[in-house]
Amino acid sequence: MPDFIANATAARREMRKLFPETPLQKNEYLSAKFDAEIFLKREDLSPVRSYKIRGAYNAIRKHLEADPTRANFVCASAGNHAQGVAFVCRHFGVKGVVFMPVTTPQQKVQKTRAFGGDAIEIRLLGDYFEDTLKAAQEFCAESGAQFLPPYDDPEVIEGQATVGVEILEQCPENIDLVILPIGGGGLASGTLTYLAQMSPTTAFRFVEPAGGASFKAALLAGEPTTLGKVDSFVDGAAVARIGTHNFDLLRDTDPAHVFAAPEDRICGTMIDVLNVEGIVLEPAGAMSIDVLDDLADEIRGKRVVSVISGGNFDFERLPEVKERALKFKGLKKYFILRFPQRPGALKEFLNILGPDDDITRFEYLKKSARNFGSVLIGIEARNPADFPDICMRMDKAGMAWQDITDDEALSQFLV
């Protein structure tokens, strides 16, 4: 443990050559809402808008110290790790090859290229990340380049631990609780290992996406286990298997201290933080705020630090985020309605709606009979309690309908 503490402290010192510390800010809105002192560790304000630059910097720095002639580094990533590696390669003047899936949004590809400049080469290979990772590792085996894992690596973990070093420097008063987002485990394992030693009275809670809860699964199994299915919406944290090195540092965690954040609820948190605070967060970056609702009773009257892990949000996703947030709050629903093919039918349906209900989608799917057709209708309400009344009025009018809001299969093809 002393070596880890010394290495993390040294990494924090060396890191100042690359970028200033990210701020630890008390958030008055959240503090008032939860009757606590809520501080946000703003990793979204790093040069690449995530903490990933820390692990990339420490790993490359230590490899160069061990072998100054090494000039080629490789990573496989579709997001923040790629941008961190690109930024650091440019800083050190070494060559980086970044493998990304062919399906990676151009916004992420362009940002990675902008951070790396002439120091990096981007190779788009594979439809799925597993194919991209395999291609990157094969390239390393053939070329002798140094592979840089995104989280399952001791040097990367030490780099991410600098978040904890800075938290203690910036908050001299006792911290009751630190909330850490977790995916592969680099940030969580590094920060916990440092703070558990240097601030032993501080407690920890962890939050992972509900569709990628690999940490909780590993704790229950007693070892890393691979999930059969992962929801990739929280792309910065949704992994099928927590890292081996990471789990070794986290294995003593009480499973009750690990929370799962529903993807649709995260969307509501992203919108809320954007509207109230003007802070742009990616889904993974919002998890440590989203989970505050689950911890409301526990954190009352306490000093809490939530680590904001990233702010790389593509605004082309905003309509989807708003849609998912509304559905989670019960303010938007989709129905398939058997609609009569005659004049005045639409007007009769509109009379069923209340003054605060709004049709956001109206689409004929097909005619099921000569005088009837199937219609997809999206309705947005001011209050979730409006929908039972709408359904009751449709029944009273003799309309055949089906609520498909939570039907994943139908929604995927129709909405």
C-alpha cells in the first residue's frame, strides 16, 4: 500500500505538467435539495472532458521512464480513453495508433484526431468493440507497440487515483462519503485505494449502469464474471466484465453499497443538471448525481463528494435523452390504436385528450380492415396521472388500443 500511495502522489505531481487540477465545487442546488453538503469533483473539466487522461498519462509516462526509446503506443476505444491517449501521445511526442469500431460516431473520431494531431493514427476496424480490441492486440503482437488498457492495468489505476489525491488536497475538512461511478473499475479502484488509506473515516458508495452491472455481479460471484447482455447506452461505463486488477482492489466492497442507475432515469438527471446548472454531462458522468436520490436518507447532514466522470456528450443524442427521460417520469406514452377510417374520427379522438395533453406522434401503420387502420400515437402529458384518465376515456369510446411504451420489441421497430 505505501508504494501505491507514493506512486499516486508522484503521478499527481507529474500530471501538473500536462493540465491543472480539476475543481472540487460545492453545489448549492444539490446541497439544498438533499439537505447535505454536496461537492462535485469536476472531471468533465479536464482537457479531454473526462478522467481518462490521468490513467493514459501515468501509463505512458512510466513506460517512457522505463524505456525512453519506446515510441509507439496503441489503444482500442470508441470514446474517452481514445481521447486521453491521443492527447498524451501528442504531449510526449510519441506515436499513437488508436483503434476504433467502424460504427464510432464521427464526432468522437474527429475529437480524438483533434487531440492527437499528427501524433496519432486512427484505424477504424470491426463492427463491435470486441473485434476492434482483437485487431489492436494483434497489431501490438506484430509490431511490438505498447498496448494501453483502458482500466485493467496497474499504471492506469495509479493515474486514476490522482482524483483521490486532489479531493483530499481540495477538501481539508473531513469527507463523510465519496460516490464513485464504476464501469471497468479504473477510477473506482484507484480512488478507493488511495482514500481508504489516507482518509480512513470516509465511506464509499458505487454506482454502475443498470444495463451493465458487472461490479455487483462480480461481488456476488466472488470473482469477475462476464454479463450475458449489456445495454450500451451509458457507453462510458457499460462493460460486460470488470477488470481483474480493479476487482482485486475492490473485492471487499459490501454489495449493498453498489447501486444500479436505470438508463432512463440517468437521462432525466442529465436534463435536470443541464437546465439547472448548465453542466453538460455524458450518461456515465451523470451517474454519481443520479444515485443521490437512492442515498437521500443516508447523506442528509453529511459532507459528500460525487465524482463527475465525464462530459463528452454528443448533442445529436439529446432528442433520445429527452425522450427516455419523459418516459421514465411517466410523462410520455406510445399507443397503437385501431382507428376508424371515416371523417371526424380524428376529431373524436382529440376530444378524448385533456387540455394539457399533446400528440407528439401520429402515424398510420396499416389498414387492418376496410374501415379500420392501425395508428401509432405518441402522447405527452403534464402529469403522469393524466394517462389512466385517457385510457379510461378511450375504453368508454369503444376504441381498441395497446400501450407499447414499455414493450421493448415493438418500440424498437415502431417508435
